[in-house]
Amino acid sequence: MSFQCIGIVGAGRMGADMVTLALAHGLRVVAVDSGEARRSGLSAQVTRGLEQLEQHLRWDPARFAGWEQRLTIAPLCLALAPCEFVIESVFEDASVKADVLREIESAVGPRVPIGSNTSSLPITQLQTGLNHPERVLGMHFCQPAYAVPFLEIIRGEMTSEETFSAGEALGLQLGKEPCLVRKDAPGFVVNRLGYALYREALHLVAEGISDPESIDRAVRNTLGIFTPLCGPFRWMDISGGPALYGKAMETIFPSLDNSDKPSALIQRLMEAKAGGVDTGAGFYEYAEEDAAIWDNRYREHVWRQLQLRQESPESDD
């Protein structure tokens, strides 16, 4: 299964990245956004993204040739009629997404899969009230979407097997390594794993076992080293095996935090409206210029990791 033309609804930062991704892989794209400023700025964003791929990952610019002729930019979903697959990437609000999904549904054929780019909203909720809920699925991308291989494909309660398979096929066509989420669980997969880590880190601080600086160093110097090569199951296999880890779990699991509410520490920070690096206060204190500094550090780090991955493509597959 392969696709020639897809639609992207929403040309904000993530939507523009997704348009860039599809064009970089040779597809025709219909990009829809009601905002004139986002429409007029989209081509420049695509140009910058393609230049990043050429500069950092050494992609041959010849593969992008003619991308301008493969991109259609429109204000209304009616332009999506020729699309074989559509992904919405509008504001992360259930009611906003529901309205957009209904507009998309009325513009395309009844068998055209529709993906919702969301990091947390239940797909089953977004399917409710649609004429063809079986052709809706979740597609959780990570920035910059045109470069990072992460993609969660999420199956809602009403998503058909055909739709789920189509989402995986499109992900592979776009150069992703899809994480298949077969049940619509809050947070899907990657956020559930992440928040389990956050909860235990907060617990360690609350109990006086360690401090944020030490915990950050510990994670960087362990998970930060081996996770680019292998995930948790492969890591357990190559570092002792299930028998060893199972024995350790008998001792460690009873003492792990399993609370279902945010810790007192993060509650205090929530009440103080601590926005982290953007507001100058979080678990650490930040100067005004630190937001830009950390944004640049993150982006440079991502490109270094992707370069290393391209040069040494070993993975846990």
C-alpha cells in the first residue's frame, strides 16, 4: 500500500513540519489552513525544513526537486477531495479537532483514512459523532516531524483494521518507525512511559532519596547512553535477562510510587504557574536568555543524534 497525495489540515509549526516531511518523500500535498498568515508563510517554512535535511543529514536536494509543483495550499477543506489520506494537526483541543474532523469527513470519500495528530486526546472520543468513525485513527508525531523517526499509530475503539494498517503503511512510506498502539489508552505509549519516569523522579525527591540535579545526571548517563540503541525489552535481554530483572522487581516494585495524583512538589509549582525555561522558574531557575539557549541546545542535539543514527543505523529491531 502506498499513497500519492495526502492532505494536511493545520499549517502551524507541527503541520508545516508534516507538509515538509511528505514533500521530502515525494508525495503531493494539499495543505489547508484558514489563517492567511500561516498559508502565506508555509512555503518558506518548507524551504527551511528541506534545507535542514540537506545541511544536517546530507539529503540529496535532487530528491526535493519540483516540490513547489507538488504543494497545493488552500483555505478550505473542500480542496482535500483528491487526497488518499488526510491528517489534521490543529490546536490540541477536543472540540476544535472534532469540528475539523467533521469538515474533513464531508470533503473526502467515505474510505479515505483520517489521522488526528494528538499527543494525549482519546481517539475514541474524537471518533464519536462522525459518519465513518472506523476510518479515523491517531497519529502522534514528534518535532521536527520531517526528521525524527518517531510516530505513534493509535487505534480507537472504532478504528477498522484496514485504517490501522493504512496508517502504518503511510508512516513507513514517510520514513518513520511506527509504534503501534493497539488500544486507545490515555497517553498512548511514549507518554505513559515518560510519566512513569517523572512520577518516580518526583517521588525520589519528595522522600529525600535524591535531588533533581543528581537524578538528571543519572538519567543522562544511563538511559541517555543506551536508549538510542535499544528499548527496555531489548535492554533487559542484553543486560542480564528477564530472570535477573524479575528477581530485582520483587524487591524494587513494592517501594515504587504508585500514586494517582501529582506530587506535592509539582502541585506547588503548578500553583506558582512555573512554566520552566519560558517563565524563568521550574525545577531550576532560568535567566531571560535561557529559553533560546536551551531551544538551540535541543535542536543541535537532535541533529547530532540523527546524524549518528544515519551513520550507525543499528537499532533494537
